[in-house]
Amino acid sequence: MEVGFIGLGLMGRPMALNLIKAGHTVHVWSRRRESMQPLLEAGANDAASAAEVARRAAITISIVADAPDVEQVTLGADGVADGASAGHIHIDMSTIAPAAAQSIAARLAERGVSMIDAPVSGGEVGAIAATLTIMAGGDAAAFERALPLFQAMGKSVTRIGDSGAGQVAKACNQILTGVGVAAVAEALNFANKSGVDAARVREALLGGFAYSRVLENHGQRMLERNFKPGFKAWMHQKDMRIVMEEAHRLGLALPSSAATAQMFNAMVGSGLGEDDSVAMLKLLEGMSGGSGK
């Protein structure tokens, strides 16, 4: 398939590379030109704008930081809508608010473009290995057309429902993973401060009802003090902001999410925003009288 890819950061670069590996013809554009170079070396085609990408391909994909960025690359000057023909499909794999996804989709529809919101979970590791979990919202027929592309990038691909539904699922994912990271960091910090081997505690917990992928994967990273970003803390802060804004809009009580959002705020405020979200352990250590290094 001819596909356009917009946004070649930590996640987008390996995702686009996996499309090339799967045999698709990929046209790329990024605001940072240096981000395109690894893809061009792998066989991607250089485009001068998002509009040019859309002129060359019937399906375009974006993965950028937040809703204003999605709006800019789709509806702004030289955006996807300016280059797309009738029947074009745009897949946005960023994490943005459900209401924002619905608004952008409605405006794109007025210009003949069908949008699928398809945020992902799995971090940089999943993006590299093509094992991402992909949660999609949008037209069922458009989803079926795009399915081979999703399957080249992810292991679990689910259409949740209509426009915005993928972003609702991603918000739920970020609640569970964010609260999970906070819980594991608290547990391991508690073990350490009690003078007990935290690695042995984790080993015991993995065999019971406390087991989770967060405890297994992120807990190990905390023990190794491997805070190299696979998913930066400032990104999780942004995602939890979306959760809390939606909670206010819907009139929902999300007390665990609220507390976790504050912890991510504190991480960013403490200079840990560029570290992986598992560096919450360092924040808790600092709050508990440790060095947090």
C-alpha cells in the first residue's frame, strides 16, 4: 500500500520503519528534517509537507504530541486536508482527548477525509518490535481498509467503536498504567525503606494476585534503576491531564487518577520529565528522605 507518515519521533520512527519492512511504500514528513533521515536511508520517500504526503498516498498516518499538533498537520496550512483526494483516510495515532479527536474528525469529514483515531500502547519497545496495542475509533469500512497497516505495527488491534472511542480506550489504558506505575513505585520504596530486599519482594508478588505487567516489566526497570525513556514522564503527565479534563467534562470522580496526575506533575516539576515514567520511584525516594538519584 502507498502510505504517508507524519511525525517521526520516539514512536513514529520505528512504526514507519515497520511499515517499510512489511513491504509498504512509505512517504514521510516531519517538522524536524533530521528525524526523516533514518527512514530515507531505509527506503522511504521524502515529502516537503503533510499536504504532499496526502497527495501521494490514499492513507496517511500521524503520531504527534497533542491535539493542537494533530490539528495543525491535518487542517492547518499545507496539512493533510489540503492534499487529500475524496475518500482519503487519515489515521491519527497520537494520544489526545476524545472530544478533540471527534472535532478534528468532523472537520476532516467536511473536506472528504475519513479519520480514524488509533492511539497505541506499548512504548518504544513495542513500536520497535511491532507489538503495539492499537485501539481504534472511526468508520468500520475505513478501519478494514487500514487493517494491514495496523497489523504491520501492532500485535493487538481492536476497533472500539465510532470516532473518539479509540481515545477513550487509551485514556482507560493510561489510568491503569499510570496508577500501576505509582503503586509499584510505592511498594518497592516501602520495601527498601523497611530494610527488605525489594527484588525478593517483587519476586514473591509476581506469584500472587498482585501480579501485573507493570510489576513485571516496570518493576524490574525500577530495581535496575533503568530510567532511560521508553515513555517519558512528561508524556504520561499530558495523558493524565487529558484523563482529568475529561473527568471534569463528564462530572466523574477519578480519585486514584487525580492523585497519580499530581505525582506526574511533581515529576516534571522536579526535573524528571525527560526520564521514563518509572522514575516515579526516584520522586518517592526524594519525598521519603532519600537522594532519589
